[in-house]
Amino acid sequence: MNNIATLRDMALPQHFSIDFGAHSLKLVNLLKKGSSWELKNIGSVQTPPEVLNSYKEEHKSQMIDAVKSLAAEARVPYKEVSIALPESAVFSRVLSLPKVGDDEVTDAVYWQLKQFLPYPIEDVQSDYTQLSVDPSGQRKVLAVAAPKKLVELYVEILERAGLVPVDIESETLAILRSVKYAHEVSDAVVLDFGSNTTDMAIMKDGELFFSQSIATGADLLTKALVNEFQLSYAQAEEYKRIYGMRSDAADGKIRNAMKPVLDMIVTEVLRGVEFYKNEIGALPPKLAVLSGEAALLPALPEYMEAILGYEVQLADPWRPIVVPNNIAEIVRKSSPAFTVAIGLCLKE
Ligand SMILES: Nc1ncnc2c1ncn2[C@@H]1O[C@H](COP(=O)(O)OP(=O)(O)OP(=O)(O)O)[C@@H](O)[C@H]1O
Ligand SMILES: [Mg+2]
């Protein structure tokens, strides 16, 4: 995003990242040593309920306190931070431009974006990346736009927490960078399972070609168990984490109660795949990677594999990163949860 990219030019070589999730804020600080990356600091803190993306002063103060305690807990020795905006708040779309000169691309993107945006173009901050040019001169570009008000909200929160924002991008772009680096793939359907939303992206030749935020997240799986078995939320959460989608546990009852929620997500994923096929005119990649802490749901990869009909992998963004022994176990257990935060740090 334009003015943030300018902020980035001023960035010091050392910075860390925070992923603002509805369930938790996650912090990662990686250090580049030669051609490899080493984990220096890590942390997470629960997001105060209902405060994410809220402009109310009392909510901002709660978020500022959460950011301060996270930064203090992780003991990062500097202030420069990269963050991601929630995918649900970001508009991204592949645009097909008619034959235009290099100096006319920015204008062509502006006019197309103006048509597609669900809000006035004056209210957004936008940027684009060229994806391809065909022999007739037609270009495909990926345009990304975010409400200026939201960018300003995050800048305010970080500054009031005593930090210096050096880069802001969309969660999806950060996830794709992580997946590309750790899984050494450039074509994949990537699904980020969060608490409130499931974000879908299709990566082709290493670039984002399609993304959508599905308004069904993993907290609804817990709520389905609360309703079905009259459990407390905490008990339902425990069952969800222990049994997940395993058909061989608890007579498959936990699985059956959560299945309708997962199937709502799957329906939207399949719609996204159809949209991609029609827009891009190519078959989507035959590999899916699942990120987000909620992807730890037992037997989720197997469940998705049976529906999609191709290989499904759990994201392992730590794979190529050198992790100190004393936190190796924590990192291993929460492997897909830090995909966004790691991707933000990997940006050079
Ligand atoms: N081991 C586990 N098994 C199953 N589900 C889990 C596990 N650990 C966490 N979850 C679920 O993951 C969700 C939180 O995931 P995550 O931390 O990635 O969300 P978030 O990034 O804070 O939210 P969002 O991306 O929607 O803003 C919660 O619904 C939680 O119940
Ligand atoms: Mg998330």
C-alpha cells in the first residue's frame, strides 16, 4: 500500500511483526543470518473480545494495552513493526487491462478499481502488482485496496503503544510468502482457518490470483458443540480440540455436530474455485495448504482431502527457520498459527 511502502523505506534493518487476529495477537521476530532465518522472539496474547477493528476509544485503549503487554512479554529490543490487515477488510481482485502503454497502467487500474470497489475510491489506499502481459499487450494486474480509515486506526494503535509501523499489507499476501518459502511451492489453494473467518487464496506462479474472506470461522465449530450437547463453551472447545473431525472417536458424534459448519466453508471454497476457473480460464492448483491455529483441528486435512480430491497439507511455516531449543516444542505445537506473522517478517 502506497504511503505505507514509503514508511517502509525508512525502516531499520531490524523489525518484527504482529498479526492482529480476532482470537489472539501473535508476534514474531526473525533475524536473517546469511541466507537463513532465525527466530529471535515470539509471543501471543488473547485479543480482548469485540475490540478488533473497532474505532471506539475504549476499544482502542484495550487494544493498545494488549499490544503493549505483548511487546513487553516478547522483549523485542526495538520498535519498528510490520502488521497485516484482516483479509475481510481488504479488497483484492485480478483486473484484465486492455492494451495500454506502461505509463497508462496506473490510470487504467484506477478506473477499473473505481468500478469494482464496494466503497468510494477516495476512501481507500490502493496498490497493484502486474501478473502477466500476453502477446497482444493485454495485462493482468492484482489490485489491492484497504480503507484509509482502517490503516489509520492501526497506525494510531501502534504509535500509542510506543511502536513505529514500517509496513502494512494484507494477511493473505503474508501467508502466501510463508507458504511459498516453507513448502517450496508456487501453486496452491491456501485456506487460513481463523476464529471469525476462513480466508481463501489461490496462488499461481507464486502470485496471488484470487482471494476471498468467508464469514464462517472456527468459533462456530465450538458453538455447534455447545448447542448440540448443551456443553459449556470451555468444554465444547476442549472436545473440539481433542476429537476434531475424527470419525473413529466419540462414535463420530463430535464430527457430525461440526460437519454442517465445515461444509458451509467448503461450499464457499468450491465457489471460489469455480470463480477462479471462469475468470482465469485455468484449472486451480491441485494442492491445498491449511494455515491458522484452527487448522490444528484433528483430522481436518483428511476431511478436506476427501472433499477436494487432492493433496492437503498443514502449513508448517517454521520448517526452514532456525528455532532455539528452549521454544522448539511451543513452536512445533502451534505450527500453522504463526503463518501470517512469519510471512510479514520474511518480506525484504
Ligand atoms: N488445537 C486446536 N484444535 C482445534 N482448534 C483450535 C486449536 N487451537 C486453536 N483452535 C481454534 O482456532 C481459532 C483461533 O485461530 P487463530 O488464532 O488462527 O485465529 P485468529 O487469527 O485470532 O482469528 P482471525 O484470523 O479470524 O482474526 C479458535 O476458534 C480456536 O478454537
Ligand atoms: Mg488469523
